[in-house]
Amino acid sequence: MSIRIKDVEQVAERSRLSFTEEEKEGLKDQLNNILEHVKELDEVKLEGVEPTYNILEVKNVFREDKMKPSMDREEVLMNASDTQNGCFKVPKVVE
Amino acid sequence: MEVYKLTAHEVRDKIKNKEISSKEVTESILIHIEKTDPHIGAYVSIRDEIALKRAKKVDKDIADGKEISDLGGIPMAVKDNICTAGMATTCSSKMLQNFIPPYNATVINKIYEKDSILIGKTNMDEFAMGSSTENSAFKITKNPWDTKRVPGGSSGGSAAAVASGEAFFALGSDTGGSIRQPASFCGLVGLKPTYGLVSRYGLIAYASSLDQIGPITKDVEDCALVMNAIAGYDSMDSTSANYKKVDYKKSLVKDVKGLKIGIAKEYFEEGIDYDVKKQVLASIEIFKSLGAEVEEVSLPHTKYALSAYYIIASCECSSNFARFDGIRYGFRAQGYENIKDLFIKNRTEGFGDEVKRRIMLGTYALSAGYYDQYYHKALKIRTLIKRDFDRAFEKFDLLITPTAPTTAFKIGEKTKDTLHMHMSDICTVPVNIAGVPAMSIPCGFKDGLPIGMQIIGNYFDESTILRAAYTFEKNTNYHKERPNRR
């Protein structure tokens, strides 16, 4: 099954991206090309093969719950385009 | 003698013998950058005043009789996806054009502890997505061996800086070959360490299960010095490996007798340039003549690595990149209707085409109903690729392959097609998927352009790679060649 314009629009919506009609056409073709290429994986027998998420065998890494200073508030807010009262400011989220 | 042509360890010796001061070295490099970088475009930002201040402090320490480290007082460069406190870290993206990190990556703290002089941040493919450094939002970096050609990527700025003498060494990051391929194209030594050996804290993530920071240097000895500085466990990185501390300088041994080297046959098949193949095979003969035992070995799942990489990298990217909303940091668009519209505008205007393409592919592949078909399947392929390596390392100490299928290609040659561009990563990608370490070292030239040989080692066995690479270097002169810009 190949990707249609409708799919491109749906994925764009989920990705919080927008595209012109021309870009959508281009993306549709490019994504289909790539998915066509990765179809070669279907020829590999994978019964009984476990997925490898991480090559290291580490699980649930915790560190000691020790208090230490946080980053400086001013420095953290320095990169935000809009701040107020020492907080990040965003447009209204709840009606 | 031009200082910029020296290696880091040669500069170290001169500084320690008081033949030259760190301030003099730093000044001469800054002057060299001013003359050279307009033709190369390796740097996106330079910190000359702070660099000079740090250099003067090293000189004072030396005058006070303090012991300085192997990298003390030596000017170096850092890829612009590694966070530097108070110094812009852009990922060569409009999204982070004005981003000033409030903290240092762990590797930066480690480099500062060794008193290295961070000269500036280097250009890259946007968010490390690309293989040529043409995909930067700011500029195209050129290959110092031939300025009509790419330096490779995505750490192309770091490689070009070292190759042109604009830094004595540099840090890069490698997700699918982004240290080794540019090292190969620029005639340098580039190491992707074992996944987890070097902390990723402060490396702006592209694909978290593949990314790894590593050195780009002029020779193998310098590589060992940088690895001594940056390797080690870090509690700030939950994927950091708690591995015993190794002194990589001890691996600088001129001896490969009895070392078992496998010629990974799938890496010499279609798509590899005839002369590249010939030169790498000739280099393997050198190892043989020095007493290594060489035999062919098969890693049958190699051909699936690129497809698996495509899926794993895109999926992890789409997840990682959800953080770029333009609220706490990053590009902020003008004029919007509501918060969702603001997110969309920030991301659409802030990201370049290749980044958007990979976010789209990853989001699609992770969508309900497709997860098993793509991501899960790719992770199973990863298991098989890892098993290929595990089996090979039961018998062999090292595997040798070309680093890239060709020498540096022309600027603009591969920009039309993302699949075509990815073909230059076919030899490097399997290594990231398995997580093993691998190094590219110069092993010859074709029409005046460097050829790279990839030496792959077993997990956490960087030492054996360094030993073989050092022995090769001591028996050849390729690493001594420096580009005469054309």
C-alpha cells in the first residue's frame, strides 16, 4: 500500500508541520520511494527474532536522590521568545 | 615552520618544552582561520577572545610549574550540535540559530578539564542529517583537498577544520557514519566509539540509540589522546556504559603479529569504487606482511542495514524532534491564531526540508498499525546485524572494510535524491546499528583525494583498533599528507 496525499496531510498534522500542495506531492513521492526501498526487509525471516532497542544491556538506570542546585532561572529563560514573571509565556491553551 | 600543520601531540611537545606558548599557538591558528576559512567554511562561530584568555591561563600554569595534560593549551573545534554554555549551539539550523545553551555537554566539561582551547563551533548538515554538509541552513563547507568537493558529513565542518589546519583536533558525532565518512573524505582519523562509551549528555539528539560522539584527528596518536579525555561513565546519560577506565595511549603499539583480521566480504561488493577497493585490499596486505592473520568473513545481513537505519533513525528523530516547539527555545514565528498554529508555524519555518522529511517518515512509520511493519521489524533486523558482528568477533579481533564507497564527491552531485545520498553511508551504517566501535584512517589516494579504510572492533575494544591503526600508520605515510588547496 502506498502513501496518498491524504496520508501525507494526516502525518503532517501529527508532526505539527504544514506543506504547500507542491511540497505534499513531492513528499508523497519521496516517502513512497523510501518505503519501496525498505520493503526489502520483508524477505528476511524474522520468526523468533527479538527486537534490539538498545545494544547495551542496561535497564532502569537510577541515580541517588541527592539535592543539588538547578540551572539558573534567568539563563534557562534566556532562550524563550516570550516570558513573564519568571515563566515561559504561551498563547491561551484552555478556553 | 607553519604551526598549523602540526599534530596535537607535536604541539603538546612544543608547548611542554617551552618552544612555543599556548597563546602563540592560538594566535597563529586564529590568523590561519582568518586567511583560510573564507575558502573552506568550516566554522559557524569563533570565540577568539575567550580562546586567547584560556590560552594565557595555560601559559601561566606552565610558568607556575604545573603539570599540564596531553591536550592542554591546544586549539580545537566542536561540532555545533554539542552544547556549549554561553556559546551559540545551532545544529546549523534556523530552528536553533539563536540558541545559547545554559549548560555544557559532558564532553565539553571534559575537554575544558584538560585545558584544551575551544576555538569555535563547526558547520554540519542540519541536525546531523546528511552526508555532505551541503544541508546546513547557513553555508556549504568545502573539502580542503578540493574546494569543488564536499568534505563529507554530517561532521563536515569538524573534518574540514582539522584537514585545513584550522584546529588541531575536533569533536564530531556519528549516527550512521558522520565522523568516519568525513574523516575518510578529508584524509583524517575519525573514531566512532562503542555506543555508550562517551557520554551523550548535551549532544542534541538525532537518533538516540545510534548517536555517539567521537574524535576527528590528524593521526592515531591524537585520537588516543582525545579518547583518554572524553571516554567514561556519566550519570547524566542513562545510556552511558559503566566500563572500566582504559588508557588508550597504551594501545599505541607497533605490533599486529597474530592479530586476526577479517575481510568483511559484503563491503567489497557492488557500489564500491574499483580504486577504493583496490587500495583497501592493498592495505590489508600490509597488515598481513606485518604478521596479522587475514581471512575473509561474511556478515550476511549487511545489505539490510541501510533500510533498517532509515527506519530506526527516522522514528527516533520524529520522537526526539517533538521537543522543538519554539516555546522554551528555538525559532519563533510571527503571527499565529492559536497555540497549535504557533507550533506548526515555528516548526514549518524553523526546520529545513531534509529534517521535515525524516520527521514525516518517522511519524508515519510509528503510526498505529505501522509500528510492527516498520520500527519493530527494523529492530529485529538490528538483532540479526548485531549477531553477524558477534559471530565475526568470536573468530576475529578486527574487521576491515572501505569507509565510504568513493572518494569525496562534487558539491551538488547528490543533493537531488536522499536515497542516493544515503548510499555513501553503506559501509558505516551497520556499525551504528550494532553499536560496535570503528575508525576510519587514511590508506591511499585517488586523483589526489584521500581514501579511507574502516577498522571495526568488538564492543569496548577501541584499544585493538588503535593498535592496528597505529601500526599501519607507522608503516605508511598517508597520514602525513596535507592538502594543498585547489
